Amino acid sequence: MLSREKILEQLTRHLGELFEVPPEKVVPEARLYEDLDIDSIDAVDLVVQLQQLTPRRFKPEEFRSVRTVNDVVEGVLKLADEPVPR
């Protein structure tokens, strides 16, 4: 089962590897666009990486409302808890 800490750890790693975001900037209240300089194309790349944490495929509309690191963590947690469609 995924924990909030595991998701935040993976998110921090992906943000660092893909976009050179320093780990100390990846805090729950950090805004993706304003504080971490992530644009919409970057957000798609990030979602692709985060899909590896859960067997569910993410739909773009599920992440349209995310604005902060905490929003991403909550979104992944929610999707990880939903049953996989057959």
C-alpha cells in the first residue's frame, strides 16, 4: 500500500531528475507552477512517472485541478485506493 511519505519521496525524486527541482523546495504547500516552475507539459511528464506507483492509468482530467505538491500526493493516494477496472 502506498503511503503519503512514499508518494512524496517519489515525487521529490522525479521532480529532481526531470526538472532539476532541489529537494528542499518540494514541500506540501509548494505550488507547482509558481514555486517549482513546472509548466503544463512538465506536469504531463510528471504524471507519466507517477503512474508507475499505481496499477491505475491516470486520466488527464484527474490532475487538472492540482496546484500544489500536496494536491499531487492526495490525487495519487486517491487513485491508488480505487479498484482497478477490469
